[in-house]
Amino acid sequence: MNILNSKFLAGLTAAIAFTGVTANAGIANAAALIGEFQFVGLGAASLTQEELNFEFNPTNLFISSTTAIGSFNQFAGMETTITSPVVFNPFSAPIPFIDFGDNNVFNLQEASIGEFIQSGDNTSVDIILKGTFFSADGDQSDGSGNITIQFNDALASDIEQQVEDGETLTAQFSGALFSEETRRVPEPSAILGLGLFAGAGILSKKKLANKA
């Protein structure tokens, strides 16, 4: 059996797409990492039962200027860093995964091996990812998706057994993620304002009660 090689994948684009919607328009704003984009370039990774490692680590891929939509458009054409290892569950703490620069990041909170999928003579392995986008302005977007490792001329059952046996398998990868929800931690001044408003409301009710 032959694992996918770089010659076979010379035209492969390592694509990681992000999409999202704003869950609370009253809190989130344009600074939130909401929208979608794809990475452009080739990526290689090695897979074991315990973790996924990029080769090279970190791997630098560019964000396609033709697919960057929403707030991700600010990163169009820029080089973005993705890092490993991606250690499979359980996580002791979130780990840095994607760095867009200027304190815009995506941190992983969960990662696990999903299905081993047979597609004709080839096999793909899904790595399930969950985490959080952090923007430079304090917005947080919950994200999830997958990275897919592709193997040529291989049975899914054989690849799965090799992983279970503790072998290290190397191939090219692609992937897709999306943001599910955006939220923003209130500024201290906003919290103070809410407290003052609530306090004024309580005093007003007490005055009405005394008059009655």
C-alpha cells in the first residue's frame, strides 16, 4: 500500500474554510472573526493514535484573497501560521492552533480521530476539531470542523489498524472549520453602567413604595 505522496498531490490545495453567523447582534460587532476563508498551499502531516503533527511545524499557509469573506478579509493574502501537535482528547488546557497575527488566533479545546472513510481505492481520515476564535478586540467565536488526512491506494480498515497498532502515517492534509457563535466579554465600564442603572431602578421602587 502506498501513502499519498507529494507528486500525486502536486495540485492539491490545503483548504481550511471558516464560516459563521453572529448569535447576538447586540453584543458582537464587526471586529468579531466572522466570515469564511481558505488556506492556499500544500500541507503535510503525520498521524498517530495520540496526536497529529504538521511537517514542517509550524506550517505557514496563505489565506486566499478570492475566498476571504467577512472580517477574515483583513487577512487576505497574508501568511498565517498553524501549529502542532494537535493532541487528541482529553485536553488539559486549550492549545494555540492558528495565528492570524496581531492577537487574532484560534485555540483548540477538543480534538479526536473521527471516521476512516473508504472512497474508491483511497482512504481519508477525519480529525474532529473544536475550539475558539479570539479577535484582537476581545470577541470570541466558537468554532468546529475537521482536518482530513488522505491516503492513496489504501483500505480504510488497514489504515485504521495501523493507527491502532501505534504506527506513524504521513500524508497531505486539507480541512474545513466554521464559527458557530460570537460573544463579547462586557467592558468594565459597561458593567458599571448596568450596575448604576439597576441601582437607580431599585431606589425608584423604594421611593414609590414609601409614597404609597
